[in-house]
Amino acid sequence: MSTKKEIQEDVDVLEQETQKHEIVLHNDDVNTFDFVIDSLIDVCEHTLEQAEQCTILVHYKGKCTVKTGEYDFLKPRCSKLLSLGLSAEIV
């Protein structure tokens, strides 16, 4: 019989294995804060607060992870960000 702790450890390992990719948004000198925030809300389903925090991190640190998950889940979202003129990649 598995304990609750063992089951949680199994779930944690599974989550790490399936969520091994992330979309990284890079800073640019073209897009406005408002545009990036609106794009993150629309494409990545961020809350306003999440989108604002990511946008600030991108501006000051040069990049920020904006979404994590399986590659097939991230690919259309990354493509959409790129089509909007943002600089993003899946790593």
C-alpha cells in the first residue's frame, strides 16, 4: 500500500517530466509595456498581475519565463507571440 507521501513524490516526478519546456520572452526595444502585457494575457492566459511582473522582469533582466509545460502545448503559444512581433523561444 502506497503512502500519501510516496504518491505525492510520484506526482511531483511526473510533473517535472512533462513540464520540462518553457517559453522564454526576451527584451526588445520595439514593443511597449502595455502591448507586451496585453499579449501575455491573451496568449499565455496570464492575470494582469502576472503579465505586469513578467514584463518588468523582461525589461530589467533581459528575459523571463512566461509559460511552462509540454512542448506541444507551448509551440502554438510561442508561435503566436512571435507573430505579434515579440521575441520568444521554447527552451
